[in-house]
Amino acid sequence: MRSTIAVGLVCAAGAVVLSACGGAKISATVTPVTSENTSSSAPAPSTAQQPSDQPAGTNAGAPQTSPNAPQQVVSSNPSNCRSSELKLGFGPDSDHAMQKTYTSLQFTNVGQRTCTLQGFPGVSYVTGDSGQQVGLPANRAGNLGPAVTLRPGGSTTAGLVMVNPAPYPADQCKQVDVRGLRVYPPNETAAMFLPSAGASCSADIGPLLTVSSVGTSATS
């Protein structure tokens, strides 16, 4: 009687082969399927690779990537001047001391809208056709200046000090020729290139560049 009831229950549950239902003395043990016994066939979620936020140069002189680029604080303020809206050059003020040149970086708004700049540009020497960085990026000097509003055609400057590498021992400096400066406007990750042939130390000594906040003159 117990066998008949067991078979009946198994057949009703559909858990055994149908041909077993014809025998009166066939019993079966049904193992419940639990979540521990079930392996999911769905692949584990993967993290999508985020697009690279390495800065790209605006011409052949500026590199596509910069592993040693100074950290830039990127603002979401839509009024910030973008690299594509700016023209870069040396400012009109320049003073050559014995081992230093006091000058400035000049940013001119060549766009169609009024925009603002505030903070320290990122500056480093570059060389070669690929714009390889040479030495350390510029040190920052002075306080953060106020935001500077640039109407179309308007300009502002950031002080820059460039140190002559000649006094450094040759084995420590490892002097190389440079093609110019790679510059990141404040709050931007797109590089600009400023031609300036010269020399610098390829070793991480110095730094040989010092930059001030926009709206300032060269630091002494």
C-alpha cells in the first residue's frame, strides 16, 4: 500500500519517468532542487571600460597622452574657457635674470562667447615629434586668484618662471633639447602647445618651471 501511494505521488509530481508509473512496487526518491544546486548560466556582470580621460593635444606638438600631467581640477561650470576657445602665447612682460627668465603665459579668447578662467595652468616641457614630456611639471607659486572673465578678444596672463638648466651637474641634469611647452588651461584636460626651443633637464630635478594663477604676472 505504501509503495502504491509513493508511486502515485511521484507520478502526480511528474518527477520520474512515465514508464515507471505502471509498476505497483516501484518507489523513487525525489531530491528537491534548491538554489544551492542550481548554477546560473548568465555571465557575471562586467564593468564597462570607461573612456580614457587622458588629455589630447591640439596640434602635432602636443602629445596625445600624458602620464605625468599635473592634476587638474575639472569644473562642471559651463562658463569655463575651453582649450578650443583659446589662443596661447607668451605675454608681453619678460625679464631675463642670470639663470632665470620671468615671463608669462597669455590666454586670449578667440571663441564666440564670454568665458572665465580661474586657477593654475598645468605646464611642462616637451620634446620630439610625439611631444614627450621632459622633466617635472611646473611647480605652483602664490595664491589662487579670482576668476577672470574674458569677452571675445580678451586676454589674461599667468606668471611663468623658466630656470636655465646649465648650472646643474651634467650627470644629474641629463640635459636635452626641448621644442616648447605643453600647457593645460585651468580646469581643462585638453593640452595646448607653445613653441619655445631651448633645453631642460630630463632627470626629475628642479622643477625648472614655476607657474602662477591666471590674472597674475611672473613670480620673482
